[in-house]
Amino acid sequence: MDLILFGPPGAGKGTQSKFLQETLKIPQISTGDMMRAERKSGSDLGQRFDSFMSKGLLVPDDLVIELLEKRLHQDDAKGGAIFDGYPRTVPQAKALDAVLEKSGRRIGKVLSLEVPEGSIVDRISGRRTCLDCGQAYHVRYNPPPPSGRCGSCNGERVVQRSDDTEETVRTRHAAYLKDTLPILAHYGQFPGVVVAIDGMGEVDAVTKRLLGAVGLDAAGS
Ligand code: AMP
């Protein structure tokens, strides 16, 4: 099964895809997490990513598509994946469709997490992210463990992401409206693929809605 978790920055894509990958037994592929890892390595490529990410701008398609294609060729992604934060432009969506098609796959569902614009800044300003595994928390709705360490990987660095400032969030939201939203029309050509999901409420409740949309309950059956 290949799924896209779609939605604006702060919709909960990262949080939800980490839960979904456990139940669905397919990996989350987050281009944002992959770019942060590359940036952390200090490589030239990581510095190129950073020059866009730190301003809230989209990284150019050719760089992102190359990164994605390499990831898709790894063994764990051969039976399907949950795409989180990819595609972010229509050319990225078309590139994904083309790579999947080569192995007889296609996007089964685009789960579009809907959250009112007014709650996005609140969600992002309260967001804390584990720099080691990418697990997302929110200071009020889904707080990190009292130890301050990550509940998933026990990493020590659960922090506010450097691009989660109000100004950068505004730039990221503008990029979402201009470049990313048209992806829904692209997948809208295929009947039943795009499913709108209410992204508000408890994390568990949203997970249940997402699993329901792919025909499963919380136990994965
Ligand atoms: P995310 O972790 O998905 O919120 O992504 C953080 C930042 O990484 C974005 O604001 C972009 O600068 C960059 N990024 C992540 N995924 C993509 C993508 N598919 N296309 C372009 N830029 C991306």
C-alpha cells in the first residue's frame, strides 16, 4: 500500500505517519526528516538543503526527487510506504507516480488532513521535535515524556525546530497554498483516491479516522 499523508505544515502529518507505520508495517518516508539528517551530517548537500529550509522555502524539485528515488529503492520500501511531506509540488507527484509505476505500484490514497488555518500557528509554535528520530510532540496536546527524552528513541534532543518560528511558518504556509495544494487536483483525477480527514481533536482520534479511511481499525485488522 502506498499512501500520501497530505496537509499544511502543522497538520499532524509527521505525528500521524509515525503511528500509521507501526500499524500498517510500511515505512514513513519523510523528505523533511531526511533533509534534516543530511543537514546534521554537515555535507555540502545538507548545506544546500539548509539554505532553503531555514527560510521556509521549498527545496528545488530536482534535489528532492533524487533523494526520494534513492529512498524508494531501499528494501524496506519495496512493499509500500507512507509519504509524509512529499510530494510538495505537482512535478514531484508526477515523478513519484512514474517511479511507483515502474514496479507496478500506484498511490492508493491521499489522506488529506484538514485543520483550520487559525490553529496552525498554535500547533507549530507548541511543536517540539526529536532531532534524532523526527518524532513530533506538542507541549500541550502530546507532551514529551517528563524526562525530556524522546519517547520513541530515547534521544536527548527534543527541541523546537529552527524553522518553526512564526515568520518561517508564514512563508511555509504560502508555499503550501501556491505549490502544494494543486497536488489534490492532480490526484483528484483518480476516483476515490483523495480522502478528506478531520485533523482536529485527540491524536488517537485522528489516527482512527486515518485507519478507517484505509479500511482498518486501530489494531490494523
Ligand atoms: P517538513 O519536515 O516536511 O515540514 O519539511 C521541512 C522543510 O524541508 C520544508 O519547509 C522545506 O524547506 C523542506 N522540504 C521537505 N520536504 C520537501 C519537499 N518534498 N519538497 C521541497 N522541500 C521540502
